[in-house]
Amino acid sequence: MDRGVNRAGFGIIDDAVVQEAAKQELIRRYFRYNTEYVLGIEKQETLDRVKLLMEELGVKITDRPVVEVARKAAEDAEAKGKGNEGICCGAALKLPDERIITGKNSKLLHAASSLILNAVKVLAKIPDEILLLSPPIIDQISKLKEGILNFESASLDLEETLIALSISATTNHTAELAMKKLVELKGCEVHMTHIPTPGDEVGLKRLGVNLTTDGKFSSRNLFIN
């Protein structure tokens, strides 16, 4: 009886879709190995093999739609003198309906935090000017981070932002509506110009998005809190 890979071709009903999925996975692998190389985990030869394969197949990193959008977000933030402590991070997320949402870092929020809040606002059809996080809650978390825990920055990472959103949802119906939309982000494609901090990475993994990054550090201090 035939089984295994010799029967895989019979399961393909749309070759174009399969080819595009394979191309996107190759690009994600490139970014993954590049980031791991920057962190000293992966070898240069692994990254070179992926680059060679991409060249042979005519695949470019910009074939991943969220890449250029995230980089443009970072460039815009830098041009406007925004960001945090001289570093401007950009992030982009493609929704299931193909719309691409962006986020940037600030003194209040990491780029990943801004991105996810912007995305759920769009999904819940909440006007951009509406605040999802209660200012007193943000203020108290900031005081805890800088005044007690001695963090270098009070800016909220994604894990902290999701906790703040859940607390805000107890008294803010709009925040509650936004929080319910988080489940719709599972499987979405995300790209960030900088390596996420541990709190950002945990939050993005919990949400189930497919993350890639340009492999730049988001802080001048390599020992990130």
C-alpha cells in the first residue's frame, strides 16, 4: 500500500497556492536564521544556504508583504523624531482580509504592543483616537517598572500591555470588545524591524502569529529586561 511522501502530490489541488506557501516559509526561515545568527545561535553557513536557495528560486525577502511596511513605519518614526531613547522600531501585521496594520515604539509602548492594540482596534471597528488602556493603569505599571524594579525603560512590552488591557476591560466596555478580537490574530503574519524583547516574544507566541524580524537589537543594552 502506498503511503507517505509518495502520495503527497495527490493532496495538492492548487499548485499556485502551495508554491506561494512554500515561498513564504522559505522567507520566514531566512529571517529566523538571520536573527539566530545575530544572537550567536546559528552558523553563517546555514544562513548562506538559505540565501543561495532563495536566489535559485528567485525569491526576495520583500515578497513577504509585511517586511517593507514595517521598515517604512520605523523610517517614518525616525523622520518625525519619535521612538524611544533614540531607537525607532517598526512593526506590521497582515490581517486575514489582507489589510496591513502598523505599530511603532514610544515612551509608553513597545512596537509590538502598539501593533496589537492597533490591530484589535481595526477588527473591533474602534476609532483610532479611543484609548484602550486606562491611563492610571499605565502610570502605575510605569512607576513599578522604573521606581521599584529599576527597569531602564517604563515602556510597556506586549505581555504587560495584554495584562493592562485585561484589567482595563473590567471597567471599559470598549477595551473588552478589543480584547475579544485577540483570538482573530492567530496565524497572522507579523514582521518587526528589531528583535522583540522577552515580554514581546512571549506575547506574540501566545497570540499565535507568525513572526519575523530584521535582527536588529531594540536597545543599546544587550541585556534586555
